Amino acid sequence: MLRGILVLALALLCVALCPRGRACAQTTEQMLSRGSVNLSWFKDTEMDFQLVRSLGADAAGGGAVGEILTAAKGIKDGDPASWTAAFAALARRMEADGEARLERGHKASAMESFMRASSYYRAAEYYGDSVAPETAELGMKCRDLFLRGMQLSTWKTESVTIPFGDDDFLPGYFISPAKGTSRRKTLVAQSGFDGTAEEMYFAVGRAALERGYNVLLFEGPGQAGKRRFHPSSTFVPDLGPTIRAVMDFVLARPEVHPAKVGLYGASLGGYFVLSGAARDDRLGAVIANSPVIDMYEYFSGVLGPQVMAMFQAEDLTADEIRGMSDEQMPAKFRTSLLNLCVRYGHPSVRAAIEGFREYSLTADQLRSLSMPALGMVSESEGAIPVSQARRFGELAPAASIYIFHEESGANLHCQLDNMPLSWAVALDWLDEQFR
């Protein structure tokens, strides 16, 4: 998610740089709330949010509340290594459970266990060092268990490699209802900074399948699932070539109705899909949840002028961060800052933040979005995300926005606390565009 590792990484450099040390970090964490819902299981606000994130996948079969909370009891507050260990152990237990049930012929139960195991491997992968082979192994287990589960489901699932450039590919999954041969409406979905294609199945893919859509879930440059295959892949500010490659692939499939292809982006994926859709008018519709149109403004507004000035005055390179001890900077902050540098392809924190200026959509680009477009945002996310959503709605000619108000129970980034309502808003709107 856009405000997952990234927000933590940007804010908590004050632990190393601010004279007030940990007190400053605690104040900053409070300022960076991602909504009005706090589970308060952990004092560490980022870890608390990630726990809610895992719980939210329960709505689509990506977790069980009791399993997740039991695993959380074994996590040391603010310690990323203990988080990874706890969720990896839970994932292995569910994988073994699925194997045992499949051996006894219980395919539906095995499928459910494998899908939860996949989701738990993703949670374990989240707090891993993005260049460590152990993290890649967790990611590949997430992928393998997802495929095992989907092969036992009622959907037809293919692991796909989308041609991209001369010697490259984008990994993903093409999933369709097993019955019928007619061309169908299709949802193409992409996650954000730290999400995965597997997570997008729980976030919107399963709901789209249940509404009769084909679903293509894909990983773009720099995204977690792409880096499992190509560890040097980094984010790019222009997703035009990526979306063109994806559209070439999806429109060549006989199951796809060419006039009914919708593109959905979650979190930082909201920026990605708008960047790409502005350069491909073959799309029937686009949904950005949230419509991030200026990343530098987004984070400047969230962090405030003092923290941004701190980044300009001091700098830390990735190598320096790796060499720090826990006394100099706690492990959770080092992991976050390293992921920030690595994923954006910059040698230092300052360079990564300055690089955010490239991730911006001009008014002309937004006006070029000729297809119907929907922006979704929770009002509890704060003034900047809401104002960018409103600006998107004003500039894109066929755009509308949906703001989730507090009484809706969807008060977190990407509506992680009320996924069924999020699906209903996005997919009912898309159905109406395709009638």
C-alpha cells in the first residue's frame, strides 16, 4: 500500500536526525495516521495498520481473524523480524493443513487453507529486507500457494508472463469463470508500493469474478511480485509503456470483450493506472483507489515542512543505513528506509524523496483521460488525499469521485476496514459503465 512502508520510511528518519529522538518519532507516527480506525494491538502504528491489513483480507478468504490474532501474540511490538517469523510460521502451518486435507480428498477445505497460507506468506514478506534472498523465498511461496489454491477453486486460473520490451516480462494471473465461452467484461488490476498481485485477488479480484468478470492481476516495474523475478527492477514514473503492453496482452485473448476492459489501481497503483491510462484510449474505464496525482505534494502535505526540511538538510545513503546498529536506528526504520531507496532506484533517502517530483500528472494529462474514470478515497485519510481526489474529478473530463465518509465504516486507506463496501462502489460503477 502507498502509505504502508513508504509513509513509515519517510517519517521516521527523525529517530536518527531529530534531537528529540524517539519522542519525535512517536509524534510523527501519530501525525501519519492512515484513517480514523486504530486497532491499538501494537503501540507501533505501522505494525498496527499492517495487522488491520491482514484482517481485512478475511472478507475474501485471505485470512481468519483467530489465526491472525493468535500469530500477533508472538510478535514483539515494533520488531520486523518477529513479525516475519510469526506470519511465516502461520503460513507454513496453513500450508501443511492444506496438504493434509487435500490428501484426504477435501479439495474445498484444502483450497481455503492454501489461500490463507498465501496471504500469510505475503504478510511475512512485507517486513523483509527487499534485497534479501529470504524475502524473495517468502514471496515465491506466496505465489506458489496462491496458484495451488486457485487450481482447486471454481475459477480457471493461468500464471501468465506479459511480454514487456525485448527481454523482459510482467508476471501475473489471468482468471476467468470456468463456465461459458462468450467474451466477457474484464478487470485488469494492479497494486501499489508494497502490495502484490495475489493480494489484489483478495482486494478486488474475487469480487469481480463473482460478478462475472475475467480478471487479470499483474505486477509492474518495481512492484513486489516483479522483483521476485527481477530483483533490480525499480518503479518508473511513466506507466504508459507498461499499460500498453498489458492492454496488448489482454485484448489478444479470445475471452475478453474489447470494449469492456476496466483498469483498477490500489494505493500507489492509483497513480500508476492514471499515468498509464492517459496514454492508452483502448481502455473502457479506469478506477483509482486512491487517485494520487502528485506524489511530492502528497507526502509534503502528510509529513509537514519540518520533516521535509530535515530530509533536505541531512542525507543517508543505503550503505550507511545498512551499517547502522539498533542503537543508532531501530531495525524497523532501517528496513523501511532501505526499501524506499531500493524500490525507487536511488542511492539515498534524499534522492528518493526528490525523485517523487517525477511522479506527477499534469493538468493536460488528466484532461486527456477520455474514458470514464472513478476516484475513491476515504475522508479520514486526510486533507491532501481528498484534495487530490477532488482535483482529479475536476480535471478528468469523464471522472467522478466517491468519498467514503466516517459513518460508512470505510475509514482506512483503500477501505481495508470495509472491503465489501469498497467492492460494491467500484464494481457497481464499472458495471454501469459497461451496460
